[in-house]
Amino acid sequence: MKTNAFVEPDDVRGLFSRALSGMYKAEVPQYGALLDLVADINAKVLLESKGLADGLREAGQLDRLDVERHGAIRLGTADELAVMRRLFAVMGMRAVGYYDLSEAGVPVHATAFRPVDESSLKRNPFRVFTSLLRLELIDDAALRQRAAKILAERSIFTPRCLELIGRAERDGGLSDQLAQEFVAQALQAFRWHSEATVDIETYRQLRASHPLIADVVCFKGPHINHLTPRVLDIDQAQAAMLGRGIRAKDAIEGPPKRKCPILLRQTSFLALEEPIRFQAAQAVDGTHTARFGEIEQRGCALTPKGRALYDDLLKAAWEAARDAESKASALARAFEAFPDDARALQRQGLAYFRYSVDRRRPGHPRPVSADASVDELLDRGLVRAEPLVYEDFLPVSAAGIFRSNLGSEGAAHYNVGGNRKAFEAALGTSVMNEFALYEAAQAASLEECKRELAHVQF
Ligand code: OOG
Ligand code: NI
């Protein structure tokens, strides 16, 4: 078979993301309502702010907005994670970043599967926050072994899904028909199961250890637990959610509202209580909460220096705040120390940018030397700088999202720290470094500018 007969991984990802969204809409109607709400707000914001619309269009962000979303799953075993990596690779998604959530009392570590090339991100930046349960954090040895045994007995991928992953790896891609089939089969691993694989007593014991452990261990598969569209104004969205009677989380995670958005701001509505049938001689009914809705606003990616400042200010705000209300004002106060205009962020090396030759200003008499600094190019108006969008996640925010959706039992403390080595051993490869990806994108854009400026006759 010729290579050009294969569907592009970007297109497989597009198909999968659309199919997953359709499935989740059918399973959780509130998600559909949330998509409508976000589409309304985005249309309104774009209409009201021509500057924002132009900026997004130029940065290639406008077209991807309608298809942009992330989801999350929680896996139980190293094998599940290894196969999930291969499944996502068929869709052009790689594991980026390591997130240790144990520090925040959640017994998992995680990565984000996402596209990494600029052209792929522009097409469809679908990402999946993928956690792996750390069974070693269950104190009770008998319960730990029980959980491991239950997990070892399940198989979350259909045999045909495994076959098609192997086929894609062997042949280097999938034909149109096989790609469609792959999407349908892959989807099975993400669907909801209203029947538990355990009896209610086992469920309760695992739940008492940590609600997340019950969520991972007691079901046939790692049901997608939320899908998050990208909104252009999260404060408006939060107000609109409350206005439509959606029980949103009380505070927005991440940085406060700013003129020049950074990183990621997120809010969610609470998990649904869903009827579950438990195993027993005579099936027993109960409930479980796992699935929820979330929206997010994305801002620019920060350098390690910018990120360190963000982490410090967030910590200072938390220490200063006594309750939810004072948290919002403490956050706003703390972040006064974070420059809030693009040029200052650029000059101080706090954020990443994509540089492009500014063709709106004709007539530059002096040639540009190959070693001209970015500042010089910007000051002379030869290049423009667009912030690079943050494509990843924030561990403190993620922990807040986990906590708000797992129920009140989840007040565990683990003092073990992360274990990236074990995570990467399970994954079967090392995770990519997100800073290196932004750095490379920024450097490539600057190189391109210099190449153009060396040739262009103004
Ligand atoms: C994942 C929570 C993390 C986010 O947006 O930070 C996440 C989960 O609850 O499984 O999705
Ligand atoms: Ni999320």
C-alpha cells in the first residue's frame, strides 16, 4: 500500500475528537449545553473585540477554536498506559510533561497526550490529560493487592482496537476505512459503563481509601470524565453558567483575570451522581460520581522564569487568603507583581512568542545583520511578536479540579513525592519537555524572520 493512501494522523485525531465529543454529548447532555454556551460567548467576544479576533486569526487560532477541547482519563495499570500511548500515537499525539498530583493528595501521576508540531496544533490541538493510579499509595496491603488483582483482570481495549494499533504501526498508517474503524474501536475504551465490575462492599472500601481509587478500579474502562471546550472569556462563562442554573465550582483555577492572559484559567461544574449496578447474586444499585463539565481560557506559555514567578505568586496568594472570597482578592493583589503587557513579558523573558516579519510598515533603509537582537528587531518595528498559546496543564489547577469533583472523602496526604522514572517506565518512553517545545517554536520563528529579512527588499 502506498503511503499516500493513509489518512494523516492529524485527520484521525480530528475524527476521534469529533466522535468522542458526540458520544459524550449523548452520555452527558449538560456537556452539549456547555458547548452552546461557549459558542455564544466566543461569538459575542469576537464581535465586540476586533483586535482579539484579528490577533487570533493571524496566530492561526481562530479556525481551531471550534474544534478545540481537552479530555481526561484515569488509568489503572502500566500496561494500560503503554497501550494508550500507542493508541494516541496513531492520532499524532505524544506524551508531554510529567504531573505529580500526590503532593495535592491525589494518588496519581499524569502526562498530557497532545500534538506537538505547530501545523498539527493549528489543525486540531486535541489533548487528553492521562493519569495513572499509584496503587503503592494505598496503605492497606490487602486492599492494595485486591485492587491490583481486579485491574489485572480487565482489558480496556477491544481486540480489534489492539489489532488496528498494530496494523498502523506496522504499515505506517491506516487507510480511510481502517481509520474509521479504528476511531469506532478506540472510542469503546472511553465510554461509560453503568455496571461496576465489583460488589458494592469492595467499591465502598476502595472509596474510603480514596474516591479516585474506586473510580479507576471498579469499572470496565477509563471512562472519559470530562471534555473541555476553550472559551475566550471565562469570567463571562462562569457568570453565564450560574445564570443557567449550572452548579459551577466557586472559584476559577489559575491566574486572575488580566489584560494579557497567561497559562490557563479553568472552571468546572460538579460531577453528576450516576446510577450504578454493582455485582451481587442479585444485582445491587448504587451511585457513583465521576463525570463533570469544565471550560478553560488559554493564555500565553511562560518560560521557566515566568513559570517560577507564577508558582511563587500563586503560593503567596494562597497563604494570604483565609477563605474563598479573600482568595480572589489575594490572587489579584499577588499578581500585580506579574507584568501585564506583552512587551514587558517579552523583554523580561517571562513568556514565549512567535515572531513574524511585520509587513505593515514598508520602507526600512538599513539592512538587518544576522546577529541583530530580538529587541532591536522589535524596536525597529521589523518584526512582531504574538504570544505562543499554552498547550499544557497546571498541576495545582488539575488538583483543584480533581478535588472539586471527587467528593469530600478525598482528603488524603501523601508525602512520597513524584516518581517520574516509574511513570516513564510504564509509558515505555520518556515524556517530552514542554518548555523545550515552546523554546524550539520560538527559535524557529525567529530564524525564519531573519532569513526573510536578509532577502526582503523594503
Ligand atoms: C483530570 C483533572 C485535570 C485539567 O484540566 O487540569 C484536568 C481528572 O480529573 O481526571 O483535566
Ligand atoms: Ni480538564
